[in-house]
Amino acid sequence: MTERHLHSETGTTRGDFRMTPQRAAILEEVRAASEHLTAGEIFERVHRRYPSIAYGTVYRTLHLFAERGLILEFPFGDQASRFDKRVDRHDHVHCTRCGMLTDVDVPTALFARQVAADQTGFDITGHQTVFSGVCPACSTATGLRR
Amino acid sequence: MTERHLHSETGTTRGDFRMTPQRAAILEEVRAASEHLTAGEIFERVHRRYPSIAYGTVYRTLHLFAERGLILEFPFGDQASRFDKRVDRHDHVHCTRCGMLTDVDVPTALFARQVAADQTGFDITGHQTVFSGVCPACSTATGLRR
DNA sequence: CGCGAAGTAGGATTGATTCTCAACTGGGAG
DNA sequence: CTCCCAGTTGAGAATCAATCCTACTTCGCG
């Protein structure tokens, strides 16, 4: 049944896993980044410090961290998944021109989750709102054309 | 189709396209579907009627339609993009187990858009909330509670 | 010291999506 | 009616993200 999750995700990160140099480097890069990085970008950066690191290791580690709540993963689509150092709930604004992704704090209704759960019967565990639009830079740059 | 809006600076062809049999078939399949199909599924179905149709044609057409607002595209990340016949604004619930995608109508704050616009300076044109969770079928199927 | 579990490198592999390009189509101009 | 052209299409190669596989290391523990 559920013994897959023996480790408590609630408390602290136990000695569930080893904090190896590779993992530490990956975590550092994500935290050092000013924006949201894709897995590929993270790989590149870590690779500079650990030229021997493998792509697979980065993915494995990133997912491990995401599972443990050390970082957040956002599976976007038009591009690669991005990872965020912020772990508190927040939403994003996505520029349809340049692809930039920015954080926003929207007092999103928890109530919305309830509505969604009621309508679908799902057991809702999370939600994320993505606003689409054109960032200031892009809109002034070329003038809107739609 | 007699509606033409030829724009001078055509980066992409907007405003004029032929409704070929292939395109009609693709549109029909999307509209006939009870749920959200991936590009691959759409290809399969159309392929039954037009065995000669190419994968590329399906993608090309799907994007064309999405651009013109005939359908909506939802690019996920861990899975394939899905296409929706509904073009009115609505949100989705995504089952993390089986990947099912369901529509929901959440009266999410239009107000949220305003907040997002204020915070980022973006010209917000749309927004979409994705709720993650486990669908009724999956949760009862395995008796797993979370 | 030796075993087993956890972790890693590296490359092969899968899957979705896009791109390239030659052949084709339909409608309007001549 | 015939030719020309922009828009389309088919087929497969090319991309690109993400996962899988396998042998090699390391670490913890008795």
C-alpha cells in the first residue's frame, strides 16, 4: 500500500538521504539563482563546478529535493520544467513573448480549491495559477500586435 | 471561409487559411472528444480517417487552430500537450496519478488578475489555474488516503 | 576487511514536438 | 482552358527534454 513514503515529509529532512557534494552543489545553484531555472540550466551551472556530473544525477536530485519540499518544480510545457527556490505558495506570470517567468503573490482563494474539489470529487493537494501576458519590456519594445 | 484580414507584416500567416479535409477532420475530432486529447491521440483518431496524414500536419494544424482561437492548447510538462474544445475561460484539475485532466469552473477572482498586473506591470491577457490532486477513481481504486 | 544499500557517471533510449523540403492543390489571372 | 503561385501536405530527419540501464564508488556497520 503506502510504505512507499516511509519518510515523513512533514518534519525535517531526516537522514533519508546523503547530502553529497553533488547534491549540495545543485541545491546551492538553485538557491543562488535569481530566477527560475530549467533543469538544463541547472545542469550547466553545476557542471562548471563538477564537470563529471551527469544529467541524470541532476534530474534525480532535483526531483528528490522537490519531493522533500526543499524546492518547487513547475512543469510548464512550452519549455522545460523550471525549479524554484521559493517553497511558499505563490503564483506566476508568464510572458508569452520572451518566456520570462515572474513571481506574484496573489491572495488566491483557498476557497477556490474547495470549489474545485466539490465540482470534481478530486482530493486536491495543490494548485497554481499562471497568468499569461506581455511583460513591460516586450510591450514597450515593439508595441502590441495581436 | 471568406473572412480575410491580410496583414502586411506577416511573420505568420494570419487571417487566411483553407479549411482542407484534413483540417476539418482534426477539428472534428477535437470537438467530438469527450475529454482533453493529447496531440498523439488526436493524430491516432484522425489517422483512422486519413491514413495518409502526417504527424507534422496534425501539430501544425492544432497550433493554427489554437492561434485562431478555435481550440485551446494546454502545454503540460511531464506529459504531452492537451487540446481543449472549450474556448471559454475555465480551469483544470489534474490527477497526479493517472494524468486525467478535468474541467472546472472556478469563479476565481478576476480581481486576481488585477493584483498580478499591478505587481508585475504585465499586460495580463489570460490566466489559468491548475489544481493538482487525485481523482476519485484513483483514490478509491487503491484505497490510498493522503 | 567484507557486505549491502545508497549514490553516481555516462551513455543509450524514449517520447513529444519541430523542422525541412519536395511534391501537390485549388483558385484566380491571362 | 491552362499556367502560376501561395498555401498545404507527407515523410522522415532533427531536436530537446527527461528517463532508464548498468557498472563503478562510497559509506555505514558489524
